[in-house]
Amino acid sequence: MTTRIAIIGGGTGGLCLAQGLRKAGIDVSVHERSRTRTERLQGYRVHINPHGAAALHECLPPELWQRFLDTTGTTSGPFSFVTERLRDLMVIDAELTSSPDPASDHHSVSRISLHQVLSDGLEGVLHHGKEFVGYRREGEVVVCEFADGSTVEADLVIGADGANSRVREQFLPGAERVDTGIIAIAGKHPLTEETRKRLPARLTDGPSMVMPRTGAGLFTAPHELAGASSVNDETAAHDPVLFDNTSSYVMWAYAADDRRYPSDLSSLDGAALRALVLDLIDGWDPAFKELVAGSPEEAVSRLPIFTSKPVEPWPTSNVTLLGDAIHSMTPFRGIGANTALRDAQLLCRNLVEARKTGGVRSAVADYEQRMRDYGFAAVRDSERSARQFVSENRAGRTMARGMFRFFQAVPPLKRKVFSDHGDS
């Protein structure tokens, strides 16, 4: 008997799962509320760690895996922890984290480019303009209902519809997602021949975590496209899709507790947000002010930080959840997309195996048990990093800066502690 699988939501995890199931010949459909393939094209650079790379390699057909590799950015420099005066605290050299196998390595990719790769080849599988409103059960069949009045029947429904999941709202109404009280303001500074002259290599060659003495933090990361065109024309620099697909840039994100911001923050446009960050980093090294000031206002946005709360085990049924729909986390540590990809890999592997045994319910139960363990561990790690990033505890921040300097001074210890940096 054929198992019909319906995935609600066409984000990173849902599309990766769909690619894997389709490659295995399993009946799958994806229902995405965006009206067109390009409507969803938004976002910043994504760090794909070895978990995410392994999932993409396993789920994507070979030609799409190669396309993914062709669209990833390159960074030649290390991961640095620096002070607000751009003085090194600790430098993690690339050889500590890199792998000769692309399927177990780290990658930088535009969220837009990744979505385009994951969407490719899903004609007849990926259905746009399908806003999910709810589901009902008719015996062993789940009937999904959409805002346009259409329905789809499935033997298994997978909610991959993001942090504000409507599937989760109906399936696990007690699952909470809460405001951390942390707000990030993020932007992109285009890399051209001219802007490279004004920015230090520390910011253009590799990611940097800026740790001022207290109360806030700044993360920067270059997204260097091989053979990218220089963004000298205004059209590319101010077009988000063109910017991400043809251009190199440095992404930055300033984060602090909401008490450090004005109360009307939500009403500010990109230009006003950019001006606010410039005020907040007054006294920092001029390179950071150059980075922020040189970002087009269209590329600057406000990002309130939310996190999910752990959920007690639930009875396994013919509805389940994946990615942000169940374990939404802060962007700190950069593991949200990777955890969703890990979900897709595990669930795909289990469902492919279940086709041989007929044990779909047990396949889902195994997925849910394992996903809860690593998924909510990632949520906790991410929230802890977020709290440390914006900590007002001057003594704690001073201690952390001292610890990084100590690791930098003892290379064997640094190598032991940070050899798996970014893998979790």
C-alpha cells in the first residue's frame, strides 16, 4: 500500500525532506502558502554545519547537491573573537573546523540561493498558494484544509510550517514559543573593490564575534561568492534577490536586551535602524561603523528573538512536526536551519526504511523520540548563547574575554576545545 505524505510548509527542512522522499520514489506533496516560488526569497547568509551538509548530501539528487556546492560562499579566514576595538581575543583557524569532504564540512550559503536549490525539480510536488487552516481526521486518513477551499488527503502529515506553525497550534496546543526580550538588528554590507579597501581583512576574510565589555554583541560574517560580480551598480546593491544571488557581502547582526533600545523600535525603517546601531556602537573601532554605515537601508531589518520551550513526549500519530514548527530556537550558534535539515534526514531515512517493513507509525515514533532529544538540546544551547551574548554582567563578560585570551595563548588546549566548533 502506498503511503501518501503531505508536508505543510516549503521552508528549508520541508523541502529537504521532500527532495529525499521523492528521490526514494515515495508519494509526497508540499503545500506552501507563498503564492509563487520567488515570494519567499528573503533572509541572510546561512551557516551550514556538518550535520546540515550531511543531510543535504543524503537527501538531494546528485545534480542538486552539486548546485548547492556551486552556490556556497567561501571564506579564507579564521573564526575570530574580538573586542569592540577590533583586538583579537581568540582566533580559531580554519583547519580546526574544515574537512576535505564537502558532505562533512562547513558552508556559507545565501538563504535565498538555498531555497532556490531545494525548490528545483519539485514540479508537481510543490504547490504554492496553499495557506493551511487546519486538518481533520477521517478514520486513518488526515484531510488538510486550505484557505482557498481546497483539501488534500494524506496518510501522514508533517508540519514544517515554521515557528508560527498552524499545524503545531492544532496538534500540540500547549507547545509554547516565548519572546526572549532580545532584539537583533541585522544588515548586509556589499563587498566591492572599493569597500574592501575600507574594511579590515578581519571582517572580510572570516566570521567574527565582537564582545564588548557588557550589554550587547555584534556578529559579522562574509559571504564570498566565487566569481561574484562586484556590486558597483545601484540596482544590484538595492535589490535583495539580485544582491544575494550575484554579490558578495558581509552580514552583520547587532543584538542586545530590548531595554537598550527605544520603545518605538518596531516603527523604525531600515535607515533609522542603521542610524540607531551607529549610535549604539559609538566608541567602537571605526571599521564597525564603516560596516554598518555602508549597508543599504533596504538590507537592514529588526529581528525580535523568540525561542520554544521543551515539550513533553506526545502519543505518536499520523501527524508530526519538523524544524522550527517544533523546536524553534534563537539564531545564536547558527544551528536552527541545520537542526531542521537533521530532522529531514532522519525522518526521510526512517520513512524509506518503513516502506520495506510497513511500520510507518514506528518510524515516526523513533524520529520523534530522537528529534526531541537533540532538537531541544539545541534550543537550550542556543538560548544560553543568546543570554551570554547580551549579558549585562560585566564581571562575567570580563571572565569570558580572559578565558578566550587564555585559550589563544595555549594552542594545544584551544585545538582540543574548539576542534568541533560549529558542529552542534
